[in-house]
Amino acid sequence: MKGRPRPGKNGTSSSKPGKRTRLAPKDPRLRTGYRGFCPLTSQQGELLGGGGLVERRPFEELDPASFFEQFVLERRPLVIRTGGAPAALEALFGLRGEAARWASPGHEGTAAMCLGPAGKCQVEVERRARTSQFFGQQDAGTREITTLGHFCKEIDQGNELAYLTTQALPEDARGCPKALAPPHVQSLLDGAETLRPKLVSGLAPVQYNLWFGRSQEGSSSGLHHDFHDNIYVLLRGRKEFRLFSPRCLDILRPVGVARGRAKLHPNGLITYIPGVRSDGAPVSLARAWSGEKKGAPNCSDEEEAELDQLLTDAMDAGVDDGHGPNESKESPLPDSFCHVSTCKEGRAPIPSSLRGRHLTAELTVGDLLYLPASWFHEVISYGGDAGGHLALNLWMAPPRMGSSIDKPYEDGFWDGLYCSLEKAWRRQPQAADQNAPRQDDASRRPKSSRRPRGKARTLWTHRKQLPPRKRSARVRQRRP
Ligand SMILES: O=C(O)CCC(=O)C(=O)O
């Protein structure tokens, strides 16, 4: 981004890291719940400095047990160095040779993406009017549909105004995802020996995403948090992640805080609807799953209607708690996005108590970033050459605080879901043959059939979904 603050030697821009300041918590409930690592604050809420760079380790020096103990359980980010994009894809997924050609640098990479079956897959892309605008700010419903092949050509030709990111995945009638990745990502990962990297051991993958764009000056995707642990692999270009721990929730105040009911779980997960466990599983779904497993009956219709109503009320409440002049229940941003930014342009600066105190992860090709669930991040992507910038990431259900590598979750819900989706992936025809529009199954159900149980879909599907009232925007169709 032109004119954005450059990180100093320790990754800070305007911070006074030595200074100890007492934070005035606006809402202590939104800070004290978190039990994980925070480089910035003590448990008592004192600012300790902040800034600096995320720890880096070579991949060969990590084993799953120490990674789990020192980083996953501690909720501590880590940059892991591999020898480059091919080494990273091989280390994580056992993807090698021809199967990994699409991650090659420059034009060779985009050509391989276009030529393969992935090139024919439909994708939804976000577009902006000017290079100074952020990505990640639009309603998912205003994206444009094209094919990956066509998008590769746009990138090759120098388009810096479009970004391919997360895609909405199909869901079953209960709101459970029916796929681990959209067709183009499945196709690119065709040939992977495993979809669950050894390094993450028992953590259950929930969604794989591709991040593909082009920018000479650096483009920001907006300060936000997600709902999963993240393993992020940089394959082309360069990226800077600016991070704040979930303990900064009441200062950064993402949109969902004003809409009411934000909850900070001990492992850092931030949720905006009731009835969600700290591993992200909606209690109603986990209950139904355990009932099915034991052969016991599911919730009664009455119980189901009650749960559904509770969740609908929570999402429609939109209660403005009166904090901050920019906060509005009418904000076009999703719950997990902030109105403020670490970049000079485009948005209001973050509150002065946190300004310049972010932790920085600088990624070059072949670097992996482990980011625990709901750590706030603003990602600035660089890649002005043919091939642009390209990354692949894997979202996983966050572990329970105090759990163990053998049993990161309280039950087998996530593992069961992952295993069935992984089986479905392996059984599937080539991605090119599944080019049917990815319409949510729920929208094709007859009117009389049951509504999805709960609205927890916002947690594990598309990070840019808006509350139901606002989901009316048309999807503009662009001819591939
Ligand atoms: O690469 C980006 O632009 C954003 C990545 C991101 O937000 C994520 O991996 O959750």
C-alpha cells in the first residue's frame, strides 16, 4: 500500500514498545476469557509493549508433539520455513512433481492452473474499483462469477483489481458443510497423498482455500479474525501479516461486537451466536451427531424449533451497545471484520493504545504460518509480476484449552465430519466434471422441508456471510 507505515526493525511502526500502559477495558468480559499467548497484555490487562516479529522455525526442526505443545496449545503463532513452494506442498500434502506445477513462479504457474481441469472450474471473485481500496469488504453476494482459467488470464495481463479468496461451500439441510474445498482447490490438490498434514496431528481440517491476486504496491484484505486454526502456505509473491491476539477484542471491536453477543472463549475463539463450543462445534449439531452415533433419537421437533428460534433472535438482535462512533448494526462488513486498519490509507487507524503494537509475520515463498483461531490479522499481499501472489490455506477446528495431542476435542464430532468429507473428496469425479453451480442445498429444498438446525453456518462456511436480513444482493454474472 502506498504510504503505509513500514515496519521498523522489530516489526513496529509507530509504537512505544517499552512503555507500560494500563488498558482501560471497555468490556472486561471480552478480554478476560482468553487463556492463551498474548505478546501485548498481561492477564491483568496491562500493555507490555508489543510489536516485534513472529517466531520462525525450520520445518525439519519441528515434530508434531512439540508443535502441539509449544504453539497449538499455547495459542502462539509461528512461521515455519521450508525450502520453497514445492518443498512446502510436499511437506504438508505429499504433493510433488507435475501435480505441484501450478505453484510454479510466474507465467508457468498460471499456465499450469489454466491448462489443468482446475482451469474450467467456476469461481467467485471480489473486485475493487481502485488499487487503494481494501479487499474483504464486500458482501459475498456482490462477487462476480468467472472461471479459474479466465481469472488466471486476467492476472497474467496485469489486473490488480480482483482477488480470488474463500468460496461458499455447499451445506446439507442441517447446515453441515458437504465439502472440504471448492472444486478448483480440490482439483489443484488432486494427487495429494494426504489432506491432513502430519504436523497438525489430531486437528481436524474444515476448509481449504486459495488466495490469488496481483499487486505491485501491496493490497490489504482488511483487519479481521476467522473462526479456525490456520495453516497458511505462501506459494508466490510476498505477504505481511499484522497480528493482534484475541485478547484485543474489546479494543479492536469487530462489527459483531456492536451487533451483540460476542463471546471470547478460553482458546481465543470469538463467536457471535450462542450455543457454540470453544472448538467451534454448534452444540445442537454435536448433540445430534452423538445421538445418531448412539442410535438415540435426535432433538424433538419442539427442541429443534426452540434452538432455531434462539439463534435467529441472536442474529437478528443487532443490538448496538453504544461503543464507538463507527459501529453500526447496518455496517456492510461481516461480524468478524474491524472498522479500523493498521494501514494509513482506506480506514480509520486502530485505537492509539494498540497502534504500532502488532506482531508481524513476514512470509516469503515456501513459508508456512500457523495462526491460532480468532487472532486478528491484516494481510498485505505483494506480487506485481505475472503469476501475482498465491497462497493456499487450511482451516482447522480449534482445540479445547488444556487438551492433548491425542484428544484435542471433547468428542469425535470434528474427526467424524472430517473423515466423511475426506472420503467424499476421494470418491468424487475430477473437479472439471462437477461444474454445476454451487448452490446451497438449503435453497433447493422444498418449502415444507425442515430449516437448517441453527444458523451456525456463519461459523464454518464463508467468512463474509452477512446476517440473514442483509443477504439480498444479486450475484453479478460475468461471461467467462
Ligand atoms: O491472504 C489474505 O489476503 C488473507 C488471508 C486470510 O485472511 C486467512 O488466511 O484467513
